[in-house]
Amino acid sequence: MITVATYNIRKGLGTDRRRQPDRILEVLHETHADIVALQEADRRFGARQSAIPAELIAQGEYKPVDFDIRPGGIGWHGNALLVRRSVEIREFEPIMLPTIEPRGAIMAELIINGAELRVIGMHLDLSGLLRRRQVRAILEHVRMRTRSMPTVLMGDLNEWSLHGGCIREFVPALHVAPTGRSYHSRRLVACLDRIIYTPDLHLVACGVHSSERARVASDHLPVWARFQRLAD
């Protein structure tokens, strides 16, 4: 089994207006995820350092996929991937997206429990037209990889439609996990955070993590999915 989660952490700023990165990590530990895609994981201004200090991450059970060459950064345009320490990181790279504002996606190819898994983390644009173009760019990037492997794509899609908009770009070739509403954490109105996966993965369970701590830590709740490879 492999458990993944995606979480827009709002730069560590909670709904109580307090910036507490340790609280974000506590929420991640509650999800028991093996792999986590983060959005808004760095500060937008100044040195644009990670919203969760690297030394704080090092004290826990996760390690970052180190996309960022800036001192104190862990991601690319706010996207970051955290994996359990036992996960082997084979390859990783940022994905350039068509955009007006700073947006991007990231990819990592991993070995987890002896099995290969490709993971895409993304935070898509507020514009519906750009979101669809961005999804096409991400899927084309995956198609250009030299080898196929089970793949999970996840992040904040900024898509309010359940089945329309940029979601149409994923189906029918990929499956969308019915995780549920994750925004706003205080009053759930939208499924902005999504997990999409290739047919060679079997979805065992999925949902929204809605603990008392999670409802305060960010304006989004983390969503999670548990998979089993069809070959297992």
C-alpha cells in the first residue's frame, strides 16, 4: 500500500492568523502519508525561503525532494514534495507551465516499498483557460518520459467544477479520486485539491483529513488517497 496526500499550506499561516510551521508538520503526521505534495510551501517575497524550515523537517519522519537551489528553499514556485525517509528518490525535475503569474509543477520518480512511482505536484492558475493549458503541458511532460510507470498527479487545481473545466483534460485516460471538499477549512464549499492517478493503480480508499488541528493550520484541508499497484 502507498498513501499520498496533497496540502495547500498557505505559507504556514493558519485561519487563526498565526504562522506555525510545526503545526503543519503535525497535520502531515496525522495523515500517515508516505508522500506529500505541498502548495504555497515558500514565502512569495524576499528570499522566498521555505515556509517550513528545513531543520524542522529534518526533526521528523519526512525529507524534502530538493528542487530549490536557493538557500533555505525546498520547492519550485511554491510546490514541494516531502517523502518518508525510507523512500528512494531516483529522479526529479521542475515542470515549466504556460502562465502569467508564478506557477509551476514538479515531478519526482521514486522507489517506495520496492515499487516505482512517479509523482507530480502542481498548483494551477486562477484562469480556467490557463488551467487547461497547464494540464496539457503536464500530461505532455509525462508522455515524454522515457519509461512509463504508475503515476499520481495531485495538488491545488483551483478548479471549482467537479467534472468540467481542467478536469476534462485528465479523463478518460486517468482517474480522479473522489476525495471530497477541502476548501475552506472552516466551511467546506469546494473540491479545489485533487488526486489523479493512472489505471495501473488501484484506489483502496481516499478522503479529506479534517482534524481539529487541520481546520486551523491552513485554509485548505489535506486530501489523501491510498493505492495498491495492480501488479501487487
